[in-house]
Amino acid sequence: MKAEGFGKPIHFVLTPGERHDTVAFGALVKEGKVKRPDRGRPKHHSRYLVGDKAYSSNEIRQQLRRSGTTAVIPKRSNEKRRGRFNRGLYRERNRVERLINRLKQYRRIATRYEKYAVNYLAMLMIGAIRLWL
């Protein structure tokens, strides 16, 4: 899920079954434009990307560097290099966690009653529209 700075959903990507979230990372970063605070066309890349330790890999960090996005992702304990890490920005990740909790207040989203991914994605979109209103 991609969310804007104030905790509103922008884009969803579903992964098949029990797959890891990093499988959909490329599609998630490419889609979903971020509105500028002033006038102008929406921008594709945000200044920062805040993620949890699951997204801590060299490939993801290189992809973000090429696009001009600063990664705010903590290193895993088994990684050799320790880099600089902005804890203040990482604390903003709780906005996405709260967004997920708000979406899960809708029973069909929380329990995944839908058998088909298309129907589940439609329910996510309906929930996102209600949050934007």
C-alpha cells in the first residue's frame, strides 16, 4: 500500500497468496502520483520512502537512489553495513499502520471474504474512497 504524508491511501498492489511484499515493490513505487502542495502536475516520486525491515535490501535501496528518493528503512540485524538512519521520519510510518487499521474496520476487508483478487481490490478501493471523503 502506498500512502501520502497525511495517512490517506494512494495505491494498492495485491500479492499472490503467501508471497513476500517486496515482490510488488516495483509496481508500488511506479504507480500512484503524489499531489504537490502548491500548483503543478503531480509528481511520481516522493522525497522519502519509509518502510519496515522487510524492505531492507540492496536492490530496493539502489532503485530508490536512482529515482532520487531517500530510503528511511532500518537495517536488519544480519546485514553487515550500518548506515545513517532517521528515526524521526521512521516514526511517521505509524500513519500507514493506522491507515491499515482504519481499512480493517470494514469487515469484508479484514476477513477477506472475497474469493477473487479483483473483488478484494474493489473493496479496498471502496474503503479508500470512504476514507478520502
